Amino acid sequence: MVMEIVCPAGTPASLRAAVTAGAHTVYCGFADETNARNFPGLNFDRAEMREGIAFAHDHGAKVLIAINTFPRAGDEALWHRAVADAESCGADAVILADLGLLDHAARHHSGLRRHLSVQAAAANADAVNFYADTFGVKRVVLPRVLSVQEIAAINAETDVETEVFVYGGLCVMAEGRCSLSSYATGLSPNMNGVCSPASHVEYHDDKGVLDARLGGYTIHRVQKGEPAPYPTLCKGCFSAGDKTGHLFEDPVSLNAEQLIPQLQKAGVTALKIEGRQRSRSYVAQVVRNFRAAVDALEAGLPMPEGMLARLSEGQAMTTGAYKKTWR
Amino acid sequence: MELTVGPNQFFWSADAWTSFYQDLAAAPVDRIVLGELVCSKRLPFYQDRIPDAITTLLGAGKDVALTSLALVTLKRERKLAGELVGMGVEVEVNDLTALAHLPQGAPFSVGPLVNVYNEGTISWLAGRGATRICLPPELPLASVATLARAGADLGVIVEVWGHGRLPLAISGRCYHARMHGRTKDNCQFACEDDPDGLDVLTLEGQPFLAMNGVQTLSDSHACAAYQIDALRDAGVGALRLSPQSRGFDTICGLYRQLLDGDVDADHVTDAIGRIDPNTRLSDGFLTGARGVDWSGKAAHP
């Protein structure tokens, strides 16, 4: 079976662009704290969601709704409403991370398919099977800490579908288990759906040297005129001992396009593209390329080469943890 | 309010490890969670010392639990998670993999690295057998209060991170090894030289984080000394102190005196400063705008 391409859509226009470009599946979120890309100007209100899902279904594509932050104590109703609205909007599945919300969805919306978000960081077959047995999860998005061999080992021990990230932003830390952002800025992926938020970024220009600060911490410094990467905490520049540099990760993004055949052999069902914050033209181009790749693979043809180099805008790419030496 | 000593997060020699837990037998704390939290490669160095430490601590009247690893990916790590159940003491689940190995209904506790953010999650865990939950450190006081109430209704003791460098992230990658140009599989135990983690500074030399193998911690030591009354009013049942290589017996004593009303928070923070004048404190996750913020008198740098 052809591998499923799961594409991000931050706006209704991106959703239509992704579907038109050949996405099998699109994932998106409501415009509030219930999803992990809670950025200004992004995401869907209820009417847009309903229309977007109808458009996708008319074109033979599926829509998954990410409700993958951890509900705030005393405020769970907002997340419960999101699950109910996802079902009434006709979503093909919800992507959840929180134990309480999974339990709620399993009990009150048993007909709504449940996927486990990468934010739950289920990193081995025991954890994957636990979520399947306990909450009826049908698909798990695997955390970006696993090698291809480890993914194959998980698939050998479970009937649950697996979905893996192949392109876009790269979390260096186990997802859903990182408070670096809230330590420095007060806002976190788990609680607020944001990481290293733009509201806390400052650029400081001092005599031809450009400092990038996050929450007041200087984590990037370039000469004026050099490209200044966005100051994401785990990809910042720090010193420790006698070393100064990108101690956690370089400012790279993930590109596992050349590993698609191995991922298929490892039993992966779906390939996920990160980037609900990206433009619709970006989304459309990434979708076209990955769709071409999985169609070629299915037809037994060689993989198209270096297809996405242009889109990375000169940024360095990595295959991340999929290759064991990354660790 | 009880005092719990959380699992040591760092890589210590087997002898340092042993004497730390021997000393804890005499410390004014109620509960001790031990075992390997961060990296399974460290465990063989002191694994054979664990049964004796458990016996000593139980003999001293302490409540004892064994932690699971925080991130379980390898086959031998899964096996370890399964073996915890047979060690004869309660398991503190810090990765849900361990829960998958517990018999349905068997009592267990939940550590701060499991995402417990709301009443629905506490309720589900209680139904599964959780008797005690140490909340994730990033929760604000308002959430802590709501969850402590929910815990009380369910018969679950709610514990809060009270002292020590904050566990901010865990990764598949070992940063200590990477810094030395090695991979995790060939790390040569680069983390053993840093018994409290390696300071990570910003480009302006500002202390910010601490590196501990696959784990990233805060530079600052969390300190809930000024929130004790609020936590007690909220119904929090225990305060967690996280091990550090220097002055930990003093720290246990200070928090015990604080809980007993014998000293005030100023006294506690002054005394912590005397253990190491370079210790920066924070309580911002509980009360501040950012985790690093500090409500006490000596501002963090």
C-alpha cells in the first residue's frame, strides 16, 4: 500500500492547497490553546473546520484534528469541547496526547478515531500497545528520538499504525516532555501550544553584531549581514566547560526523504510533514514532492533526488535520530 | 506535609551513591525514591548496591520507592521497567512504559516526568492504582491547588517539586557525549565529572541551564521555601527535594525545620546560599512569569 502523506495546514487556504497538491491526509487545529501550534493568525474556527473537512472529503482526502496540548487544571471543558466539535465537524480522527483527554474521548466519543500525538512521546512497543489497549488508539505518531531500526522493532511488536516525521522542524528533546521554553519565557508547548514564542524574541544590534535573545537570554550572535536563525532554545548557541557552540543541536531542520524506502520497510504507515505555520505555497510544494516520492516507491521506480533542497532556504538539514550516530 | 527525596539525577560513583543513601537513613525525611532516572548506561555501576540501600532505608523507617527510567527506548530498558515490579517496593512511574508492566490495580506512584496537568488525568491514574503523584515542575500554583483538591477527593497524595535543579528536558541524544565529539553509544561516561550537572552559559556568560547526559536541567535550584503556606493551604501533601552532591543533609534539615515552623524562608534561603554562594534560586514556575523567576530577596542574575 502506498505510504500516506500527512500534511500540515495552518489555514483553510493551506488545507485546500495541500489537498489539491495530492495530500492523502491533512492535519490542523482549532484557533486556541488546544493545539501545539497556537500561533497568532493560525488555525481554524469551527465553520472553517467544517468547510475544510467537506472540501477534503470531496477530494478523497482525510482531515485529522490535533488537540494535543495538556488541558489546564480547572479548564478541561475547552479541550472536551474541541473533541466534541472535531467529531461534529466530521474529522477523520483526533490527535491527542493527554491521558485524561484520551480517557474522555474513549468514553464519550468512542466512534471518533483516536491517534496518539507525538507530544505523548510513546517511544517503545510497550508504551504504544499500552495506549492502544487502554484507549483504543489506532495510530501513534512516534517521537523523534528513535532510529529506523527501533521503529522497525516497534512495528514488529504492534498492530497499531505508526506515523513518523519526515520533514520540517525538529524537536531535539523528547516531545511533550520539555519545559525549556516555559523556564525562559513562561510559555510552553505542553501548556500553551508554543515553543520559544516570537513574543519573547528580541534582536539587538550592537556595532555590526546582531544578538538574538529569547526571554532576555542571548542565544545567537551573528555579524550583520549573516543570516540570523530564529532563536529556538534547543538550537541556540551556548558555552559549557571550554566549548562554545550549538551544544544541543545546530539550527537544522529534518529531512528524511532519502530514508522513505527504509521507513516503509520498517512498517511505517504514514509520513508526517511538520509546519502548520508555513505558507500554503511551501506546503503545496513539499506535498507534491513527497507524494511523487511515495508514488515512485509504490511503482518500484527510483526515489527522486534532492527534491526539497530549494525549500530549505539554505538551512542545514539532518536525518535526526533516524540514524543512530545522531545521538 | 511530608518530605520526599527524589531519585538522584546525576552520575555518581558507586561509593558516593552508597554513602549518600546511608546518610539519608538518618535524615529527617519521610520518603526516598531511588534508582536510575536519566540513563540506563549508568545503572550497572551501582545496581548491586540498590537492594542494601533499600534494606537500610526501610530499616530506618523510611517509605521507599524505585523510579523507572524517564525515557525508555531500548529492549534492555523495557526489560528493566518490567523487573522493577518484582523488587518488593513501590514503583514510581516516570515513563508510562513502567505502567504498562504493572499489574492492573497494583498501587504505584507517579513521578514529575509524567504529564499530569489536569483532573481528568489524576482521576484516570487514581483509577489505575496511583496513590501519590509528584506534579510536573512547570505547573503554576493555581493548577497545583486544583490538582491537590482533586487528589484529596480521590485519595491521592499530591507532591510538588520543592528543591533542586529542575528537570527541563530529556532527549535521545547525549549532550555530554556530543560535547566531547562522541555518540551516546560510545559516551565513555563523559557525565561522571559533573556530579551536579555541567553549567551551560549564554553567549553573555549568563548561567542558564545544566547539562546532564541526555537530560537538560535548569541552572537555578528550584526552591519552594516561600510557597510553603500556599502549598499547605492548597492541600499539597509532600514536598520533593532533589539530591545534590553537596550539603544535602543540611538541605533536608532546613526544609524539615521550615515545615515544622521552627525557621522562616529567609533563614532557609540564606543557609542554602552558605552551602554554595553560587547557587541561584527560582520559584517562577509556581508564582512567577517565567520558570527562572525568583520571589525571594536575592534576585537571580
